Amino acid sequence: MTPNSSEANTMTKSRALADWVTEAARLTQPDRIVWCDGSEEENERLTREALAAGTLIKLNQEKRPGCYLHRSNPNDVARTEQLTFICTPTKDEAGPTNNWMAPDEAYGKLRGWLKGSMRGRTMYVIPYVLGPVGSHFAKVGVELTDSVYVALNMRIMTRMGKAALEMLDDSDDFGRGLHCTLDLDPERKLICHFPQDNTVWSVGSGYGGNALLSKKCFALRIASWAGRTEGWLAEHMLIVGIQNPKGETTYVAAAFPSACGKTNLAMLTPPPSMLEKGWRVFTVGDDIAWLRVGPDGRLWAINPEAGYFGVAPGTSARSNLNAMRMLEHDSIFTNVAMAPDGDVWWEGMDVDPADGMLDWQGRSWDPKSGQKAAHPNSRFTTPMKNNPVLSPEADNRNGVPISVIIFGGRRATTMPLVLESYDWTHGVYMGATMGSETTAAATGAVGVVRRDPMAMLPFCGYNMGDYWAHWLKMRSAIKKPPRIFMVNWFRKNEKGHFLWPGYGENLRVLKWMLDRIDGKANALDTPVGRVPRPEDLDLTGLHVSPEHLREALAVNPKEWNAELHSAGEFFTQIGSTVPEELRHRHAEMLDALNGNGARRHAQA
Ligand code: OXD
Ligand code: MN
């Protein structure tokens, strides 16, 4: 059957959209084109089709109603950063941290691969809104894909279907995402971004971060580019509301690299002593924040997504009870293990594995084999409305006002539990130089420290130095800037033991930040930032040895000399676009650390 453009005309008032779908269909030659409307009926139909094709496996519907398992191709389990390209006219626009390809070359190569690639397949047309529908933050995108798994996930992750076409109306202003699974041949896999065309073409991978184009591709890479042009920020940040016992809520945005506990922090359960006093935590978002200066001069944020694509291993009643609850229904699991009764299982779930478990590839699993049952980057996709602590503001068109920005990484040494910046520039410096040990969310070695500025290394759609300059420039537009902090929940002692219990206890660190803003808590000035002394933290009901706490909070000059040296090398690697202000601040810190003159910067 030839693609039917008259159907398109009845679905959308946008000539540009209808034409683009026709053009993509002419190239890829699908047997059928299905326009997704986001309805429940459609969800049931697509689920049935996915079950029939073996793309989804039904889980135990009594234990987990509406839940399904997907097993991916074993060599398609994580983002492939080495195959992800920013295709700007010049290499400098993409900068030294991105792979670059000239737009003509990328389009040409992919067009060759895409020719006839959907023959025998269905092309799903998936219109979606990033952000609350009708919000001035919101943007419309459309993804064309040959994957029913992608269609079902997009329904969870975004406001998908009719609402998006209504918002688009007859406009041509929408993100154009073309995704084709192809044959998963690693030699024919590329994720190419064309920021000037508001376009992403992703070929050869079905993995979430490569294939759910709304997420990393549009809401971060393309949006960061748009944010720079339009004067706002698209960030790899969770957004969380902290309600104090008086009922006042303060909003915090926090950037951590992939698989460092963003979802856990976004859904944190307060420790019993704080819960008793009336502390509460509410999730606005767990992965991405779009931030704009509001009419009141504060920085306001929305979560562009409508669901969570979280890492399953390590998620347990202890680490994230709210996540365990939201995963009880209407969720898609990818590459987790399956118990004989049709339930899911993963390492770190704090539940003993049943006998007769199947591993993530569907093979019978021997617990003694030393092999993982669930893939370390196995995932759940679940709608935000499943979250028992979803913020009542999660759908607010105006977003929420941000008082605190946190940068964080996974560092075994050097970085104290928390470090407060002296001012915006120092905070931007902290973000720009942050490092973290690599995790399983991307292919490659795990556990190596890499610089991951603002947790955006794999997600910034343009030159990293220009991105830092944009952050610095934002300061002049924000009348009441959020205060910036750095955290590290993962510091270890010489024996390799974690120095801080983490999880819910992290709320104590957040409380210190809020008290700092209110002028209620003290801190110690160090050459690299302010740290709490043990007595500055509220530790009621927490048993942590004074020795461990001292080590967790320590700023060790020897470690910091090495840290600054390595940050300096990173600046050299970024090159001439590094803003002078950051270089200057770097030199000042080195001086201060080595006792050469007093610190010269101003108070926040
Ligand atoms: C994610 C990631 O999936 O950061 O959120 O990799
Ligand atoms: Mn992420």
C-alpha cells in the first residue's frame, strides 16, 4: 500500500507536518502509516500487536496489572555515544566534546540506509508535547518510527497524540524526529542531530536513549541549542519540591550523570525522624529540566517529560519505596530478569531471587554463575501519574521557582559530601568541572572518572565552552539566582566503605542547603567552597560515626591540587571557548589552595 497523504490531511492542519510525513514515507516505503492519537483504545491495540510479535512479553497481570517486559537485542542495551553526532555546518559549533559530521554528509549517508527501510513494516507517526500542554515552555515534536516498542514508550514518556496536533495547529514549528530500527547492525547505527533544522535522524538502535527521540535527543541536545538562542536552559536535572514542617515548599533542580541516583533523589523518602517532624518530598521531574527566567526575576522550571525511564538495578524498597510502588502497574520493563510466576526481578531489589529465573536475554539463570540476571542498564518506563509522591505542580504551565541548583557526581575521593559555591560564577565553575565515575548507562568502561560538565557531556547540542558562557550570561537575566551547591553521596574511605549512608538521609544535606538560604545554618569557608561542619547538619536519629562524617566533609588540599590540575587539563581540552571568567576563577582557587594570597571573590 502506498502511504496515504489524504489520511494525513485529516489528522493534522499542519501542511508542513503532512508534507514531511509523506516525504519520509516516500524514502522509507512503509507498508502502513499509523497516526497515533494517544487514546486508551490505541494503547490496547498496539500492546496486542506487540505481544503477538513477541516485542512485549506479558508479566503476571495479577501481581503487575498492565505491565510488560521487553528484551532488546543483546548488543543494543545502552546509549552509544560514539555513534551520536551533532551535525552543524561547522565543527566548531559542535565543539570538542561532540562527534561532528557535516549535515550534507550525515543526511546523505542516512538517506542511503533509510531507502526502503520500512518495507514490510508500519510507520508510526507520534505527535507529542514536551512540557505541560499550553505552557509557554512547551514544544511540539513528532517522531516517525518503525518500532511499536518506541510508540508504546513514547505514550508513557510524553503527552502524546491528539493534544500535540491541537497544540501544533497549522504551524510548521515542530521537532522532526525520524527513527528506524533497521536491522540493528552495529555498522549501520547513527544518531544524528541537526539543530539548525530542528531535526534528529536515528537509525539502527531501539534503545530508549537512542530511540525515544523526545528524551535525550530533543529535550536535551536540540533544546539546549534552542535555549541558547532563545535565552533559557535545557538541563539534565531532576526537579524536586521539599516541603518543611511549616508546609512551605522549596524547589531544587539537580544535575547528576546517568545512573547516579537522580530518580531516587527525585522520589526520596525522608528518614523517620524528619518524616515525623513533617518533612515531605515531591517529584516534579527525574531527568530533565527546562529553566526560564520568570516575570518575577526568579528561575522557573518545568519537566518536559510525562514519565520516567529509570534504571531498575538497585531500585528497592530501601533505596526508593515510591518507585517500587509506582512500578506495580502499567509499566514497561526492558531487559530485567523474569521469575517463573511472571514477575520481574533485578539485582539490588532486596528480594531473594526465585528458583527458575530467566535472565534478561530469556535464558535460564544460575545465581551461582556470577552473571547478572538483569542487565546493569535494564530499565522501567512508567507514567509520572503512577508516582505516589508526584508534585501537585508537575503539570503547572508556569513551572516551579527554583531556589537551589545542585551538581553532583559519583566520586570515591576528593569531593566532600556537600560544597556551597561562593557565587553564580563559582557555581558554574563547579558544574563545568564536575567529574564522575562512568556507569552502565553508556557503552564503554565502567568506573573511570570522566569530566561531565553539568552532567551534559553526552547531551549538550553545541560547543561546551559556549554552553558555559551561556550559563554565565544567564546570571544577568536572573534577579534572584538560585544558590549553587555540589554534592557527592559516594565518597569512600581507604577501606572502600561509603562514608555517608545516602538515599533518604540525603534530605539532611538538602535541609542544610535550605537553612543556608534562610541564614539559619553555618558553614566553613575553604579555598574551594563552603562546607558544613558536622554540627551544622541535622543528624537527629542518624547513626554515622564522627570519624566517617569528618572524612565525608573534608577538603583535602593534596586531593584538591590534583583535582584542580585535572580540571585545568580539561579546560585545555575544551580550548579557546572556555570563558575567561572561569579560567580566572580557576587560577584564584589554585592560589588560595596553596596559600598564595587571599581569596578575592565576593560573597554570594
Ligand atoms: C538516561 C540517561 O537514560 O541519562 O536518563 O542515560
Ligand atoms: Mn538521564
